[in-house]
Amino acid sequence: MRDNPFDLERLRLPYELIAEQKVSVSKKERKRRKGFTIVPGWWQERLTKAQNISTYRVALHILRRHWEGGGEPFTLSNGAMALENVSRWRKWRGLEELEQLGLIAVERRERRSPRVTVLAVAAKKGA
């Protein structure tokens, strides 16, 4: 009897050798996943006019950073947005769109990350 080189039964690994692979997640990543973001109703209304999904991702990140920083302007790095699966080009597109919607102000700095200021989080009367 000849051995068939294409015999799949012969090539299978025993169950004992197949180890469950655990993915390690950093402490920073676990902490980021635990949190939540509060989205004001009027932000939600204006975001319905957004054209790109990256705008939503950038907006949620900005709201969270705004809350964590006590409302102070902050620097929005490419690395922070990479954690949200947003490329540097999509980050800029999202920032431009949020600026056009009147939700943020962006200070553009040559060869540096932009500084973002949230214009208002509380609902404006009559808006």
C-alpha cells in the first residue's frame, strides 16, 4: 500500500497540539475599551449631515478627549486616531467636516498635530 501525499487525514494535527492562542491586550487598550462617550443631542443632529464614517469616529474621539481634559483645547495626534482606525488623511477630512458643521475649531500648525477646541457641548437655546 502506497502513502498518498495528498491524504488529509495524515496531515491533521492531533487536538492536543492545537493550543488556543490568546491575544494580549495592553492595559491602556483595556482602559480605553471600558469607557464610554456621551454625545449631546445637537451634536447627533448635526452629525447626520456628515458624509464620512471617519467624521463620526473623529467626533467621538474628540468628545471623549474634551471630557477627559476638562474642556481645554488638546492636540489630536495621528497615533491617537490610528487606535480608532482612522488614517491621517481621514483625520483631516473628519476635522474639516466637523469644522464646517460648527462643532469644533481647529488650529492648524505647520508640521505639527492640530489643536482642537470644542466650540460648545451644552445645547444652545434656539439652535
